[in-house]
Amino acid sequence: MTTPERQLATAISGVIPAQMRQLGQAARAAAERLARASTEAKDEALRAAARAMRDAESAILAANEIDLARALENGLSSAMLDRLRLTPERIEATAVGLEAIADLPDPVGRVTDEWERPNGLVIQRVRVPLGVIGIIYESRPNVTADAGGLCLKSGNAVILRGGSEAVESNGAILTCLTQGLAKAGLPETAIQRIPTQDRDAVGYLLRDMTEYLDVVVPRGGKNLIARVQQDARVPVMGHLEGLCHTYIHRGADLDMARAISINAKMRRTGICGATEAILVDSAVAATHVAPIVADLIEAGCEVRGDARVQAADGRVVAASDDDWGTEFLDAIVVMRVVSDLDEALDYIREYGSGHTDAIVTADPEAAERFLNELDSAIVMHNTSTQFADGGEFGMGAEIGIATGRIHARGPVGAEQLTSYKYVVRGAGQIRP
């Protein structure tokens, strides 16, 4: 628990409504200051936080070991353990991510459009912060840094609620973020977390904080998303499951298809951009299915398939009806042979979550049809779905992949955490 949180916990009665209101009041006051903060101050806070993370590497790893030990006792899956685990390399990558956010252009105050009316009025559309953002997430401690950093860059205060499995790791990282804020002379309460794991606090945040909270961003499994969308009384940036697909079209080069398939599934199985289903065009099933299956199995992946995939390799497990719409987040993939591009599109529309879907093909017309006709947040051609990541998009980091259609879609970076206002300048005009 960081110093501001400790003061908060001892200064108030401990009753959740009182705790949450004080969090909200502090966040609202911090948001008003951040909206006026200079780019230089925000960037210095981010760079100072990155330095603090490097200096605190041993403390962060020690906190993470406590979380990992508890997670092992509680029987978390290997994929969840991987999401939770921090290493010196991952800490360094997180620090580099904060510095990358600092290097981004400041979205606040940016004029995105300007025009002059016949009456001489000059109108500008200008980016402004959203205000106070609530972010609820699971497992991955680096989200604490990514979310805090992106909200800071975009001039927003944030109230974080990480998963109980990462409580110590999240606290150690948050300490670094608040040190960065203090170093830059910005309010430490710009980045706060709920100082309890009581689920009632989440309910209060969603239902009773409309006076203080402007938007909530859930990042996690379907149960978390469903609860947030059901209970929230403020707008929600929806981040649904990562039911990602890779379609091996009849025009796919075999070597490319093999390389992309293994990377899309196995590079990191526990991230939302991991491919969960591989579709192979019937025209190349005889040449492409067996090598791709063999690659996956040799890499430690369980392949569950339809009859044609099973016939290509006796090690393939028969897929159940439920498998086709499952986000495994593990070394498991389903594989099916489809007759053509139309069937592939229909399949993805039925079973996908609108997250990220890819086609592998040398046929430009098929690629364009896939990219244009499939309405997922991210559509890809000849590349791995694991690139569905804000950092890989040049955004420095991301809070998550928004799969809704309102406000933001795809990776949610600093710019996506802003809205806009209209600035109108006149010279004495009055409306007739």
C-alpha cells in the first residue's frame, strides 16, 4: 500500500462508501489540475516513474513473488501465472513503455479540425481529457503502469482496481508512479487504487460514483466485463474477450502460414491477441493442415479440430461445440477446414468477439474482401494477431482493445482517452 493509500485508509472510517467518496473527491480535484498541467510536467512524471521502477526492481520482484506464491496455492492456471509473473526484463519493458508514452505527442489541446463560417466565425475542434477514469483489470501487473501512464499523459485522473491475485505487485508499481507524480509537482492522487479487495467497493464505484467518475474501462474475462456493463451507471469502454482468428486462405504461402500460425497462438498464449481458432481453406487443406498441426503440437499446444483436421494428424483432439467460441488463454487452439472465404467470414462473425482477426494470403482481392467486410476492431493481412497491442501500434502502451463501436475501437492509448470540445471565435457577430 502506498503512502497516500495508507493515509486514506487511516484517515477515514473504513466504511466503503466513505472510502470511495474520498477517492472520488481526490480524483476529481486531481483531474482539474491535470487538465491544466503542462506537457513538460506530465512527461517528467512519466520519466521519473520509469526511473523509480528501475530503482525499485528488487522490491517489485519481491512483491511479485508474494503474489505468485499465493496464486500457486490457489491453483491458478499456467497461463494466468504467466500473465502475473514479473521478471527483470518485463519490468524494464514496462519502464520503457512509460518513457515511450512520455515521447508521444500530448493529445490535450490538440486542434483536430478548424474551419471558418461565411459569417466569419472560426470554429475549432480541440481535444480535452475525459476527466476521471475508473479501470478494473485482472492479473497483469504491468497494466497498473500502462493505465496510470496513459491516463496521466491524456490529462485524466484514474482510480485503479486490479485483481486480488496481483495486489502486492500492483502496489509496488503504483508506488513508483506516485513518486513520479511527486517529482514533477503533480498531485499524487492523480493515480489511485481502491485500497480494499472487497467486491462491494467495485459495486459502489460502478453504481454510486457518477458525481466523480466519467467513464469506466474493464479489462479482463467475460464475467468481469458482463458485471461492469450490467452495473455501471457511467459510460463503459467495452473490452470483450480476445476470440481472435487466423484464416489460412487458399492463396496462402505454406511457410508464411506456418510461421504466422505458431506465433499467433504460441508466442504468449495468455494475452488477448493470441489466436484461439485457425481456419484453413479446403483448397489447401491437403498441404497446409498437417504441417501447421505438427508445428503447434511440437510447440506444446493442444489442437482440437473438426473431422478433417483430425484425419490429418491422429494427435488432434475432437473439438466440442463449446470449443469453437472459447477464449482459452492457454496452449490450446481449435482448427477447422472451411470451404472458402465466405464460410470463413461467416464463421468469424458467428464465433468471434470483434477483437482481432487475420487472413494469410497472397491474393490481394481476397485480402481486401476480408479487411473490408469483417467488422472487427482490428483486421490484419499476412501477420500475427499478437501484434494487436498498443505498443506495437506506436501508441507507447494501451489500456486494452476496445471492441465496442462508440468513442474508441482497437487499442486504447492516450489519444483515445480524450474527448473534444468546440472553440468558437468571433468578432462581434450576433445571430439574426
